Amino acid sequence: MFGIIRPCRHRMSEGMAASWLAHLCGLCLALRDGHGQAARIATNYDGLIISVLVEAQTAAGADLRRTAGPCPLRGMRTAPVATGEGARLAAAVSLVLASAKMRDHVEDRDGAYGRRPVAAAARGVARRWDRAGAATGEGLGFDTAVLADAVGRQAAIEAATGPGTPLLTVTEPTETATAAAFGHTAVLAGRPANKAPLEEAGRLFGRLAHLLDAVEDLAADTRSGAWNPLTATGTDLAEARRLCDDALHGVRLALRDTDIAGSVAGRLAHVLLVHELGRSVDRAFGVGTCSHGPQAPAGAPGADGTALPGIPVADGTLAAGIAAAGAPVADPSVRGSGNPFGGNPYAPGAPGQSPYAPGGPGFPGGFPPPEPPRRRRGLLAGCLVYTGLCCTCQLCCAEHEDPWRGQRREPWCSSCDDCGDCCDCCSCCDGCDGCDCCDCGCDC
């Protein structure tokens, strides 16, 4: 799985999270049904946005769900999954872009791709995926040649890039490809008026995807000497952040020009392309907190007894802070970052919360005392339960009970990124037509 939008399930209401998972599983199963089991590795978090946009523009009452059988990645549970043209278009786009990514790894001789047998096999897989994606796209009226052309131009543009080259020249092929994919969702849904604004949103989304990938890979590329657009063009992090913020604002404006319905899929599209996309930018630049784990405030003593410097980022840049501190630290301009409980105002001992607030049985923060510990399993019984959880993938992909202690545990692969914010805005947007509970500058 790959992608820049990785929402934390703690920020999403139950219905919103179920809808997001339905589109993710729908993309995975569309790849399997149309192109075989191996194609499922092309499943990605960003590709499902295509499926979400198609459903968000589809008239209410359309049957766009089916019940899928048990899957290890869902803890061997059945679930409703997205189906129809949106999932198929997402599959076609994902296949073509995954094949391009694979060829890029072969050309750069990354890791195992540097070995000739692996490189030859990868080229064969990429060719098959290109043909399969083109066939699926043709059945949906979408010409994947625009994606292949963009990928082909990318290598030539990178080869001609040098200091002083505008960074947006490098991101143009990605912008063109994503604009075509976003715009075709309006064609499939029969909403031609949405085509132009969605193309604009897709163009800016592609710009963000390229820039954030460059920012996240900058340190590793610098160590290895690999090509990176920021290094090649001489662009600093301050300018990269400015371009990202401009693109975020443009996506919000473009979505306002669409007539996406206020359905669950419409609200999910808003959450992913406005709220979660903004959090992805903050995560890439090292800004943000998580309310599900304690975080020391700016200036608090570190593990070695030294003070962690607060980094002023009021201007939206992190270049000086990263150079000075060498690691991301709390941003004092973000609300709640001075709270050691990650911005949760209701955590025991948080600012404004009495250590022994009334309303509870004397436990800190007024919360009830924890449940009494359960009886532990023996070594052999715990090992048997552990084996069962491993075989069903529940350890890594679903909430589960500890095999020995019986306590509820998070899945190993869960990623709770920067989910502490001013409020649970995803849940807010899930339950109202408009809100002003957040400072995101948009209407839910």
C-alpha cells in the first residue's frame, strides 16, 4: 500500500471509516477480479479517491455496494465493498501508475531491481499491467495513453532539469495524469459540469503528490546520492511548503465549484481532499501531533535532559527548524501543541482539567477506574491463541486481545498520524451540512 493520504481511523466516525474501507477493498477486489491476484499489490490509498469521486457524483439510490467474503486483512470478516465503474477506473489508473513506478525502480536500479533477473521480471509485469490498464480504461471510455505519455515525458524532463529550473516544470507530467483521471470521474457519473473543476483539483493533487514524495525522500536521497527534484532544482523546503500550501488552497476552491452531493461519499471526498490532504502536508514537513500518545511540548526536557527547541513556523516553513534541531518537534503555533497530552483537552491532567475533577469516583480527571485485570492465560494456551491471530492476520490488521493478558491491542500496522487537532473534524463533517469548528478555512 502506498499513497500520501493515510487517514487515522480515530479521526473518522464509524460510518465514514466504513465507507473509506469499502472503497479501499473495492479497489483491491477490482484489481483481483479484472487482472488476477498479483495485481492486488497495486492497491494504494490515493487510487481509491477515484472511486470515491465517482460515487460522490452518482445519483442517490444507485446500488454501488456488494458484500465481499471474509478477508485476512479484515480479520476474516465480511464487509460491504464499493463496486461498479468507479472501482474499475481506480483499478485501471492504479495499474498504469504502478507499472510506471516499477519501471522507474528498474531504471534507477533500486535495491533488488538492480539484479538483472529481477529487473527483467519487473519489466514483464509492467508491460502486462500497461496492457491490462489500457483495456479496462478503454471499456470505461478513458484513454490511459495520457498517463503513459506523462510517465514517458517525466524521464526526459528530469534529465534536462538543473539548478534554476522551475520546480513546477518537474511536477507537470504528474499533474497532467491526475487531472485526466479526476476529470473522467465526472464523465462516468454523468456530471459534465464537474469535469473542469475536478481536473483542476486533480492537477493540484498531482502536484502535491510529487512534492510530498520529494520532501519525504529528501534525506534518504541525499545520503544515497539519488535524484531528487528539490536538490536538482535548488529549491529549499520553505519554497516547497509555499507551493504545497498554494495547491491545498486551490484544491479547496476547485471542490467548491463542483456540485458533489451531500452523501456519505461526498463528505468522504471532502474529508480526504481537504482535511486529510492538509494533514499529509503537515506530516511530510514534520508538523502535527497525535492525541493518542503523549508528546512533550516545545522547550520541554528531552530524554537526555536537554531542552527541545520550539520551532516557530508561523510563516509555514520548516527549513531553519529542521536544520537547527535535526528532527521534527512540536509546533507552538498549532493549537494544543503545548499540551503534553497531544492537544486532547479532556485528558487527565491536561490544562484546565482538575487532577481530581468532580463527577467521577476520585480517579484523575474524573474518569472511572480501570477494569480489574483479567486472568492471564498460560504459556501454551497463549502461544496457541497467538498462532491463531497470526494465521488470520489479526495481529497486524485488526484490533485484538492480547493472547496472554487479554487486553485490547491496536493492530501492528495501524498508523495514528497527527490525529490530535482542534476537534474531530471528520466526525463533525459526517454529521452536519456545515460547521465552523475548525480553522481549516473551508465549509464542511
